[in-house]
Amino acid sequence: MANTVHFEISTQTHTSNHSMHSPHTHSHYEFFYLMDGECNFLIGDTIFNLKPGMVAVVNKDVPHQTSYINSNYHKRLCIEFSGNYCTELFSFFSEIWLNTAFFNNAFLLDSASREYIEAFAKQIYYEKEKSDFVSEAMVKLYLQELLFMTIRNRNSTISSNYKNAQIHDLDIHAAIAYINKNFQNSISLNDIANAVHLNPAYLSTKFKNVVGVGYKDYLISLRISYAERLLLETRKSISEISAESGFSNSNYFGDAFFRVHNVSPSKFRSLKGYILDK
């Protein structure tokens, strides 16, 4: 699965208070550009408050989620891509540098950079529609230019804007970090509350207010995402995957998986993950 070629670009608008049902992961990278509106963007255990002109870049296999707030109209550009589409990026920069300074971060770009992004997006859409024998190569060139441009301009913006982009709620940051580390184990609200020294009821309410989903939905989403990878990348049995993903039994796992994907885990595996959203 790691070598799968993947590229997808989409521009969408959302109404106020739209939120993804739960965090998700995938085995490719994501470039998220907010054109209008405002949203909270959860990446791993950090929540960024994004405003127009801000970019978030997500590493593969990292849980993330968007929750739109405060405006009647939101517009975003999202590009998902596998490493095959940006080989120059990984050749030019070390993996350590990219993971530290670029991926799983958010940046505010200047007006010129925003114009570049929107121009690149138009060119990519054109090539996707034209789809001749050089279109894929052109898409790769535009994507790599977009990524390099973002990296070039991050140096002048990260020091002044990166901290302002983060939501500094240390309690929720600690709770998310605890769940991310322990989701494969049997953990309860009380376990999380004890770890962050908060009252369970208070933590439950605060978690949903800050993250946009309840702690239980967040926990289950991590387990489902992890199970998806095991289903597609291993030959382990459904029972083994259920246990390794943190579910108490395979029946509960099957029910939870079906609620998310509308197919059973075994059907998901047979379809190699190619399913239509509910």
C-alpha cells in the first residue's frame, strides 16, 4: 500500500458550524488551504485556528479533522497526494527536516503566495480535465512548485504566526496525546481524566467544545483508522485486528466499522478500501 500512487484535488464550500464527524487518517499527504471563513484544524494532538490565507500540511497516517466556525460561508482547497507525486521534495529536504518544520504545521502566507496557490490549483484542474499523455507530469510539476513555494515563504511567517495559529488548551492537548498513545489499550473517560487531572464530566464537555467531537468518537475513529491499515496491509484475521486496534471484541469492532463505512471489515478488505462515502 505504501507505494500506491494517489492524487486528488478538491475545492469545497461549507456552511457555518460544519464539522467532520470524527478525525481520520490516510496513507498519503494532505495540503489544506483555507480561502474563506474560519476553522479549527486538528492535526495529531495540536489544534490550529485557521483563517483565510492559511495553509495546513498533514503528514501521512496522522489523525486530523476540520471544524468550521464563526462564519456563514467557508471555502477550502484540499490536495491529497502520495510521495510519488513529489519526489523532488523528498530528495531536496531530509525526512527529519520535513517532519519537524513542514508537516503537521500551519502557516499564514502573504498575498502573493495566496495568488500562486490559486493559480497552481487552476492549472492542476486544467491538466486533470485535459488528461493527455503529459498531464500527469504537469500535475507533478505544479504540485512540487506549490510545495516549494510554501516552504520558501514559511520562514518569514512561522515565527510571528505559528504560535498564534495554535489553540493553547493544554488540558485538551494532553488528553489528545494520551488517547493517541493509548488507543490500542482499554481506556475509559476516567483513565483520560486521571491522566490530565480533570473531573471526567468537565473533561468530556470541554473535549467536545474544543475538538468538535466527543472523546469516545475521537477514540473510536483512531481505532477504525488503525484497523483500516491492518486490513489493507496485513493478512491478520478480523479478530486479531479487532484486538490490536483496541476493541473489546470483534462484534463491537464490526458494528463500529459498519457505522463508519457502511460495509463490514471483511468487505472493506475485499474492496481494497475503495468504497463510496455514506
